[in-house]
Amino acid sequence: MATFIADYLDTVDLQWSEVDILVDEAVRVQESNEYLYNALCRSITVLIVAHMEGFVKGAVKNIISDYASIKFRELPISIKRTYCKKYLGFDEKAFSGYQDAIQCLMDDLEKTDDFKISPEPFISDRNRNPKPDVIGNIASRFGVGDIFKNLHESRFDKVFAMTSPQIKNALEVISVLTKRKVCDFPYKVRKNSYYTNPVVYRGRSLWQTFLDDLNQKRHKIAHGNDFANATDINSLIVLKDKVRILQYSFLLIICSEICNAQVK
């Protein structure tokens, strides 16, 4: 059957097309209109961050929409546990019998045939920029212990050593492959795709540092601290394509976890 997440990825392509329009215009006026060029570059920066934030929420909602079609007892344990936390809260130290209460609630819901999950427990409870801790927290609700361990030394890390044309080619490949893997339900995403086997890292991983820098760029513009243009259009093109690759990697890692998780 066709999936919600596959349809959503087509919508995401349309969202990025508006950024591409601004990029083309910035390239056109780069030498002829400095003020317009700077304004376009700042707008592109803010939109890149906005699309990353929106993608995390949109991907989660559509994954859950796909999994809502199956019975609660057939869901991966991580999804069942997270959904039950909707009723008990996410602080596992809130009371001494927390784990037992979660298990009891799971057992009760597994007895029903018509109960459908909803996306609210899987999304951050507040609107936040796509910071590493926010993305890591959302991924953990699907059973991913540390998404940046999965990204560290994976094939996705290799984009930081690529040229702009190479990154663009990698983006096209991963876009096609990801859509193919999630076009039918259940998804067909192998465990540890793209060498995303969790690897311990020290300090900040490449993708955490990347997100730190991305959010800082947006913060300076949104809060009026950067009226000049600090990032040229060629750098923004690379930034945009890296963010798009990060979107697909986020989706693949989550789907890899839940596709290969045990129900019990």
C-alpha cells in the first residue's frame, strides 16, 4: 500500500523548490544588486533552518500515520512505550512504579483491536529550532539511543569531505533510494543502512557541529544581529544540500530502527 511518508517526501521536494528559486535569483543578482543579494542570502538561511525544523515534525507525523494502520499489539516496543508515556509523562523517575505502570498500560492496550496511535507523544512538546538535542530526543522516542552515534563514521559523514557537485549527486542518489524504501508499508529499510551502526564519538560529532553552526546562523539573522550577509551563495547551496541529506538520514535511521525492532 502507498504510504503517508512517501507522499510527504514529494511535498518536501516542493518546499525546497522555493529555496531553489531564491538561490537562482541570488546567483543572478550577485554582481549587480548587493542589497537584494544580501537580503536573499539571509532569507535562504532562515528558510533552510525552517525546512529542517518542519521536516522533523512532518516526518514523525507521517511515520505515525502509517503505523496507525496496524494493531497496537503489533507495534514495535519503542513506539508502544512512547505512546504510553503520553498518559504518564516522559520523566521515568516521576514515581517509583513508573516502569510497571508503563508495562501495565501497554498490556491493556494490546488487548484492543480498534485503538489507534496519534503523533503527539513523538514530537517535541514545544516549537524549537532543530538543535542536536531536540533531534536526538525525537529519534529516541522511536528507540534510537543516540542518532549522532548512528551518523558518526557512517556514509553520511562523507559529505563533509565532498565538493558541492559531489554532495548534489549524493543527494540525488539518497533521495531516490529513500523514496523507494518507504513507498510501501511496511517500509523496507535494512538495519544499519549506510553503515549507521552506532559508533562512539568524543566531543561533538560532525553533524552536531553542523547543526550548531546552522542554528547560530539563523539566530543571528532572526534576532537582528546580522544585517550584512555572512554566508555567500555558494556556501548556502552546499548548506542546503547537506541539510537535505540530513533529513533523509534522520528518516532512514528512524525507519531502520522501527522496521527491525521486535514487537515483544
